[in-house]
Amino acid sequence: MKENKRLYALDYLRGLAALGIMIYHYLSWEYGTFEADTFLGRIGIYGVAVFYVLSGLTLYHVYFHKMKLNFGSFSDFYIKRIFRIFPLLWLVMLITIYLAEHKPDGYRIFLNFTGLFGVLGWEKYIGVGVWSIGNELVFYLFFAVFIVLSKKQKGLFYILSAAILLLHFYFAFYMLQEEATLSRQWATYVNPLNQVFLFLAGYLIGWWWEGREVSLYLSFTLLVLAVTAFIFYPVEGDQIMLVTNANRLVFTGICLLLCFAIYKTNFTLPQFLHRKLRMLGEASYSVYLLHPIVLHYVKLGYAALGAQYMAFSLPAQLYTSALLTLLISYQVYIRFEKLFMRAGKSAADIYRPAV
């Protein structure tokens, strides 16, 4: 694998995960929650887990070789991450506050707009799905430690990795209980320490397997096994059953196997599919954050039309919302996200000589 070569297969998976989460939210909000034995019930939980694994793997792929162990290199990383994450996050938070019937207090607003909610109040997020962005911000702090230790202190890195794995076990077997629903334990589930192993595992996949050849046959076989296990592994009941005890370890392993297989296959689809899935992957951050807002305004629009002309079916509203989300999200990526990505690169370039 050549350094900085675009991993389009990971883009495909990222985009499909965002699409799956959007569909899960739309249908669960309108038709009720999905249980652990349903495909969408599993996507609702482990679609985000796939994001975390891909985040660790992608950041390793992009930054490991070019990052030096000095302040300037790390400041370059964090400046670019700030410009990549916060502008759209702030926009979504502002819209969410505007639409909220009960406005958040000043402390909660402060935590969210500074990004400190990931550390100081991970359950105090503003906006659907924003909890996972708070987790991601915490993972960026771990990322600097991973870089330093994996380059200079491999023994300590393995010790830290083992400790993070034990945390994963601790939440699965002790902190989260099967007797209570996931919704009642949500504040515990969204604790970044419950999720950080997924990010670390993505990093480790890159660290261990970069440059190592895996046959296409084996990669494809592992991919089929991962998808089959994800769909058919027997679990029933509330979604809490997906994230507790041995089931948590099984589904974590499935996510890792899926991401590993996609990573080592690194296929590029025929052009007519490649372009669409690449665009979906590029716009995945916007799709993830904007889809609840789009649905809100589509429902308002349909309500106004229905009151004057005719009653529109709920499936039509959801289909319209999904289509508009995809169209709007790609335009937001092109005209808004990329603008701030370029600004972040410029800011890092300006700051670098002074370091």
C-alpha cells in the first residue's frame, strides 16, 4: 500500500454506514424502536461503531508516517481537525437550539461549542448523534498518545492497548446491564471510554497490517463471513443485548473483521457505482448530522401542503427526506465542509513556520 493512496473502499463503507444510520433513525422515529434481532436495530448501534474503527484506521493511514514527534506536527493535526469538525457541528447545534422547544442552559451550550462535552458531559450533547462527535474529539486526544507510543515506546503502547481492551470488557460485563433497556443506560453507553477501543482497533489494523499482503480470496471470504454474522448472529430483545456481555465482544469482532476485509481488499467499483458511493462517503459527515434537521422541515412542508390540498403518506415524507438529505449533504460537503478544510490547511501552513 502506497502512503497517502486513497482508500476508496473505506469511503464506500463510511457512506453506507451513514446511509444506514439515517434510515434507522427515520424508521425508528416514525414506526418505533427496532430490537436486537433486526438488521436495522443492529445498524443503529454498530453503524457508529464502524465509523469509529474507520476513523482510527484512516487517521493512521493519513498521518502515521508524516507526523513527527514535535509540537508543530501535532498542532498541524489539531488545527486541521478543528476546521474539519467544528464548523458543521456548530451550524447543526445552532439550528438544533433554534428548533428546540426547551433551550439548553448556558453551561451546556458552552460545553458543546467548545467540544468539552466529550470529556466533561458526554450525555449533555446538543443534536441527534452529536454524542458520537464528542467521543471522536476525545479519541483525537488518544491519537496523539498512540502516535508517540507506537513510534517510540512500543511496550507501553501494548500495555495501553491492553488497558483499553479491559475497559471495553468492563463496560460490556459490568457497567451496562441486560436487565435495563439501552435508553435507560444511554449516559453510560455514550461514555467515550466505552467506545475508545473501537478507535484503537482501527489504528491497530493499520499499524499491524499496512503493507502486508492478504489474498483477494481471503479478504472476500472474511467480508462475507462478517456480513453474514452481523445479520444472522442470534440475539433477541432490547438493543442493550447487542452491547452487553459476550454479544458486545462478538459484534465488536464482526465490525473489526468487516473493516479489515474492506481495507485489505481495497477494491474500486465500476465507475457508475464508484462515483455514487464515493460521493456518499465524502458527504457522510453531513448526512449523519443533517438528516434529522431535513426530516423536521420536510414534515413541516408536508403538513402545510396536506392541510391545504391532500394528506401525504408517511412513506412519501421519509423518501423525500432521505433524497433531500443526500442532495443537500453533498452540496454542504462541496460548498461548506471543503471550504473550511481548505481554511484549516491554510491556517496550519501559516502557523507552522512560527512553531
